[in-house]
Amino acid sequence: MKVAILTGGGDCPGLNAVIRAVVRRGEQHGFEFVGVREGWRGLIENNHFRLNRDAVSGILHLGGTILGTSRTNPFKKEGGPERVVQTLNENHIGAIVAIGGEDTLGVAKRLFDRGVKVVGCPKTIDNDLNGTDYTFGFDTAVSIATEAIDRLHTTAEAHNRVIVCEVMGRHAGHIALHAGLAGGADVILVPERPIVLDDVAQLLRSRLARGRRFSIVVVAEGAQLQVGKDEVQTKDLDEFGHVRLGGIGAYLAREIEVRTGIESRATVLGHIQRGGSPTARDRVLGTRYGVFAADLVRDGKWGQMAALHGDAIVGISLEEATKELKLIDPGLFEVAEVFFG
Ligand code: F6P
């Protein structure tokens, strides 16, 4: 059988590890592969190339994706789903391995509902995909953010400043919570808990009163103020209807300076969190997901996604994976709160 592999949505460290694993395992099962260029766009535009063991050699440690990616949504294009099916039929492609987050896998689920043979792999630095303990890419993003917070600490301390570090994560606070905990942040602000500026200022003033003249605040890009949230969001929407987030860090730094009198700065980590080599953990997780996805294809388990439960890789339905966002564990946030202020 000929199998298409695609990577959709934002790039993420570990994508190449998954692609390599799907191909290596799949060839053991006797499959042939094509790599689809730039996510669902490549299936709409019939743009793909032969992928084999040689083509995936030497890519395990590389960031990005050798297939390219895009945020294309076939269900937002005139005749999009039909063109996807036409590409599959014309090229005798029997199945798709879709590697992506809630958007890419949401498309996979809708195509599966129309009879397309598809399996999924859970990718996103945001770690917000339901039904899996961790997505690959998250560990790398947290490691990068933690290292950045360590570096910001020294400047904050040297200058007696508050530094607000804005991290990614969209509408879930996983990156902020984990990196904030690992980096020893004095306040962590996440979308799951609306921000009360007076409370933040009070925490920072209490540090000052104890002689701690610097502070680190980690804020998730999707965190919102309890009042006045419209001030810090753009209105741009992508094909999946997501607003482009960003700006809360700068807003907070200004407000903190006004309320506390402590000089404050903001740093936005942005796409640095998605760049470069995956951590060892993400390489291993991506490899396990890829091998499992190839086995799902062998077993004809269409509409399923590889997921991590505890330390085991299991299959769950794409429906389960995409039915809601996975938000932070409140218990972990309580642990982080012990160290606030
Ligand atoms: O979903 C991954 C992610 O990096 C989010 O954390 C962030 O909000 C978004 O993608 C950024 O998207 P783009 O790369 O299109 O600006």
C-alpha cells in the first residue's frame, strides 16, 4: 500500500523524528510512502514526493519538518475535501498519516468521517491536545523557555527589575506553568486563571518588602485580564478561526511598573520555542508515536491517533483527541503557587 505522510499546523521539534519512524517501520510492513508538501495544501494541490529510507536518513535530530507545513484547512476551500480525495485516488494512495495538533487532526477526523483512511500523531508545543498525556515538541519548548528564564533572572537581579517573559501555548498554560516552575518564576499567569493586576502587583510588592528587588513573571500568550482583555489581542484570524496572540507581556510590564514603581521589561520568546533540535525526550516520544502510527496503518485502525498514557503508547480515536482542549492540571498550578511572591 502507498501511504501519504503530512505535517500540518505550526512546526514543532520532533516532526522529523516522527516522519523517519513512520517510514522505517512502515517499510518493514511493506508500505511505500509519499511525503506531502506543506500539510493539507499538498493534498489539495497534488504536491508530494517519494519518501523512503534514504530520504529520511540523518533527520532525527533536526528541527522543522522536511515536508514543510501550513495552516491550510481543506474545509475552508471551495471543493477542498473533494480535491484531497481526488489526489489520493489519482496517485493510488491508500492511507494518510497526519501529524499535527487539534486543527490538522480535526481535518483528519472530518475526512475519516467521509471514508478516508487516516491515522494521526499528536504534535504541538502547546501540549493542549486531549487524550494524550504529552505531545512531542512540548518538552523542547519548555526546555528552551526554562533556559531563557534562567538568563532573564541574572539581568533582572543585576538591574533590580521585574522581567515579564511571554511564552507560547495558545489557550492553555502548559508551557508557562512547566517553564515557570522549572525556572523558579515568582508569578505564573495562564489562560485558565484570569489575571487580576492588583493581585500580581501585591505579590511583587511583598517580594520587595522582603528585600527581593527583582522578580520574574512568566505569562502565557493566551492569558487574559479579568477585565479589559480586548486591549491586548489582535483580531487576525487564521483558516481555523484562531486569533493571533501576543502582546500581553508588554502590557503587563507597563502595568506592573505603574502599580509597583519597579522598573519593568518584557521579553517575548515567540518562535524561538519552536526552533532547533528536539530534546532527547521529544526524539524518543516522536519515534514511539511514529512506529505506533505505522502499526495503526498495518492494523487498519483508521480514525485512530497514537497517544501517551502514563508510559505506554496507545491508540485513541481522533474524535476523542479533538473534542476539547486539554487545559492545565489545577493540582500542578497549586504546586507552582507555593512559590509565588
Ligand atoms: O500552536 C503552536 C503555536 O506556536 C502557538 O503556541 C502559537 O500561538 C501559534 O502556534 C503561533 O502561530 P504562528 O506560527 O502561525 O504565528
